[in-house]
Amino acid sequence: MNDANSGEPAFEERSALEVLAGAGRYTVCVNEPPWSAIAPHVPAPLRVIDASNMDIDHLEGLLVDDPDSDTVVGLGGGSAMDTTKFLAWKNGKRLVLVPSITSVDAAFTDAVGVRVQRKVRYVGRIAPDLVVLDVDLVRSAPARFNRAGVGDILSCHTALWDWQYAVTRGKGVGWDVEAASLGVALLEELDERADTINHVTPDAVRWLASCYRRIGAMCNRLRHSRFEEGSEHFLGYVYEHQTGARPLHGELIALCVMAISTLQDNESQRVHDLIARCGVRAHPQDIGMDRLQFVAALTSTAAYVAREGLDFSVIDRGELDAASIARAWDAVAGLPRR
């Protein structure tokens, strides 16, 4: 079995049906869709787990009465990927991940993400033995679920600024040229491919998967994700914690990149244009966020970061004034409606 130190996991472009047909004695953690459409065409798993609940107490409960399966397969979005990683990590099972959408990079990273009292926590590490990209399956999902994959790439824009800001003040992990160069390259590639992402072409799906593979490999090498996770993610965490809402991850992160880049005075127009050209659904009203919720999350992020021991960022620059808050809201409210 792979572990967190074994390098990049095996990756194949194959049919999900073919993968499940050869999985042997397996447990499957799924989202719906696509499971009900796939289930009649594959050998019956020993157990089917609905992966909609990421609360740590719920996940721990799934460990009870675990069947004698050899492999745990994840089929779905981010919650299916992390549920599967949790079970394989805890039970020492072979781990196979088949993302059905490209909205998040969870299939390609070794960190096991869960929720503890409505807060994101990374509780362990396990590298998949195999990640499978079924391009037709991914493209069968609503287009917005795949366009949302831009979020965890666009986040390099604000995360790199935060990282450099922290390094110049002697805070946190040191600068890594290779990681920073990767973040810059991903943003340049995103700019070149924005139109294909909007149309969710097969090549766009393959490119998003390649981005996640490179991000995952770099995070595994560094043992942190500083180059692609910064205050834009922290703001998203606070919004989810305060409201209990679970918007599509990439859409929420895209909105937060828009807000944070404005606070950073960091090419916010570039961010706006990329979100628009990629067709990402990131307007507050489309996500279900109102101005009061946005302001409450933004003004609470510094305290949340300090309490949770998160990385130093623009959020630590000082108390936000009313003008800065208004600029950030105007920026996200100015994103296209979808």
C-alpha cells in the first residue's frame, strides 16, 4: 500500500465501470449522483457508504462493523474522496479514488480532511494506491461542478501573496522556489485555458486533473500547502463554520480569492476576469451568501486564524476598516451572475 512518503500515486485514465469490475472485495464511498447510474452495471460491493457527512463522529462510527473488504473505492466529489481516505487510513485498506467531478483536488492529495465541530481539520495522511480519471463520467456532471475546479488553482494567486508576505516578516515556513514557480505556472496555464474550461472540454478535464496531480505531489513533498492555500481558504472555512452552509468548494474559494485579492491590492481585476472567462459560479447570491454573512465571516477571520493556529497572511495585517470591507464586498458582488 502507498503511504504519504511513497510519492505520486498511480494514475490512469479509465472507465469507472472497468475499475469497479476489477476491484475484488470492495467497499465503496459514494455521492449521488453518480452512484445510482453506475451500481446496476458493476459487481455488488460489500458495503455502500453515503459520503455526504464529513463530521468526525460520523466517520468514526463508520469504522464499526467494517466488512472484510480488501479495497475502499471513492466515487464522487470531495466528500467521497475524503471519506474514502479516512476509512482506508484507519483500516489499512487499499485506496482507489475515482472523482466524478473536478471541483476540488481531494483525490490527488494525501491529507485526510474532516469536520470537527463544523471546522475543517486534517487528521491524517494516506496516498491513494490509484487515482482514476473517467473523462466521460466527469463531463456527464453539470458543467458548474467542473468549472468550480478553478477555485483550488486560482487560490495560488492569493496564497502566494500571503506566503511571501509571511516570509518577509519571518513567519511560518520558508520560501520554496519550486513550489512558488508551480503556483505561477498553474495561473498562467489557467489564463490560457479559460475558454476550454468554460466549455468543459475533454482536454480541460484532463488539464484540471493534471493540475491537481502537480499540486498534490508538491504538497506531499513540502508537507504543507502554503503555495495554494492561504487566507482565501481561511475566509471560506469561517463562512462555513458560522453558517453551517456547504457551498461547492471551488465556487466558494473563487469568491474568497476575489475578496482577498482586493484586500491584498493584488491584481483583483485579473481574478475577476479569470472567474468570468472560466464561467465559474461565484457571485454571493448564486452561492447563497448575503452581505451580512460575508462581513461577519471576513471580520471574524483574524480571530479564527489565531485560535486555530493557521498561517500568517494578509488577515494578520491589522484590523479591517469599513472602507476595506466595503471594497471587498463590492468586488465579490461585482462578479457575474450565473
